[in-house]
Amino acid sequence: MKKCLSSPGSRSEMTLGGLALRLVMVSFLALACVACQSKALPLELMGPKTQGPGFELAQSLYDAGRNIKSLAARGSATYVAANGGRHHFQFEAVTLKPDNFSLVVFGPAGNPAFRLVLASQEVNLLDYGQKTLFTGPRDQLEMENLPWPLTPEELASVMSGALAFSPEQVEITRLGSDQKPRWELQVWSPLTQNPLRLAIDQSPNESREPILRRLNTVAQSGEPLDVAYNEIKLVKRRDKEAEVSFPHHVLAKIGGGRGQRSLEIRYSEVVLGADLPPGVFVLATPPGFAQQWL
């Protein structure tokens, strides 16, 4: 029997924990860290291309983070439903490639509501409200009933400031300059039905890496998706002498009119490339807790 996460409208701890798991977990599993380099763009507009500087820029955003083996983040998120209901929660997450992941979601009082650990093909979900450890195969955890009908790639792009879609064709629709170093691209991908529109700056440091500032498209669900990336900060990598630009404030909106929902994420701490002890991804049954197989 699959473990179904509770939906908005249930008791507070389950609502906060379940919502946080659905919104945050899938994204961190697919999260690509922003770490890329790019050549300068040409001084002329061009139509859709499968190569050239515009394509290389989009490809660099897609390739971002592939060589970063681990990411740890702490922060808070606020989800606003279409009816105006607000859900605020704190979280801590750690991921280690290729398939290890840990997430702790905290309730309103600051106490842990859920802890989720994925290691290889096993999932362990510790529900502090029910005092139960759920254990089973990874594919037994249902994630499809998201408050936002977004694919894992769409959620990854929302949370990371990186392009989580492989570019197939790219068109430069607006040129930047030395005075206003912002370009706009339209990107087609085999994973999307609609093109992605990107606004990109270049980092002012020596790397001149591209920084994704805005993404808008029509999501796979057919609803408009608009994401703004702010508070770009340099994060030092622990595994090499390098710094990576990472957005610490993300504001995403999906839908329109009365059906619009929003998700605001603020990262208070981001650590890239750290060596992680094996115990991070081990979850034992605490005293007084029951264990249930999924």
C-alpha cells in the first residue's frame, strides 16, 4: 500500500509537512546547481539555432551543476493557494549524487514534522505526528498529487535557477550590452510542449557566468508559469577553489486570475561540494516509534 501524503485541509502538522515534502522533495532530487561559463554573445539577433553562442549559453545553463557531487541547503518557503490560504514552513535538505537525499520539514513551532531519507532504491519517511517510520521501495512514495501540477524538471528549474531542460533550439530575442548585460532567449526542448523564455544576466566577476534572472513559459499542465530569481550570492565550493552564483530568493507563480498560486523560497544557507558522512542518509527507528512497510 502506497503512503499518500496529506493534502491541504488536513490537520496543521500533516498539512505543512505533506505540502513541504511534495513541493521541496521532487525539486531537490532534480536540483541542478548554478555553475557555468559562457562565451560573449554576438552583436546580432538570430533565428532558432541548434548551435552558436545562444545555444551554448542555454546549454551551459542546462549543464550547470553536473560536476557538483553534493548540495546542502537550509531555508524557508511560503506557499499561497488559490483561495488565499498560506502555508509557511522551514526545511533542511541534503543531496549526494547519484541517488542519496535527506529532507527535514519543520512545523510552526520549529519542531520536526517529517524526515525523509532516500538511499539507493529505498525510502524512509519518519512521521513525527504519527510516531511512525514508513519504509519501502522508493517508487512507493506517491508524489503525483502536487498542489502545483509541475513536472520534476519544471520544479527543479523553479528552485535552482538552472535550466533543467536539454535545449534543442535556441533563439536570441533581445541583445544585451556592456552597460545593460541582460539577454533574452527563447528555448525549445524535447521535454517541453512550449518554448521557455529566459532573461539572463552575466556575473560581474571574472567568470562572466550566465545568471538566470527570469523564466516564463506555459507549463506542461497548460498554465502559465513565471519565476523570478533574486538575491544572487556567490557560494564557495568545498571541493575546489571556485565560487558559484546561486539564487537565495525565488518567487514563482503558476496559473492566472483567481486560480493563481505562488511559492516563495528563501535560502538562508547553501553548501556545495562538501564531503558528507554516510550517516547522513541512515534513518533508524526512534524509541517509541512504530515501523510500517509501504
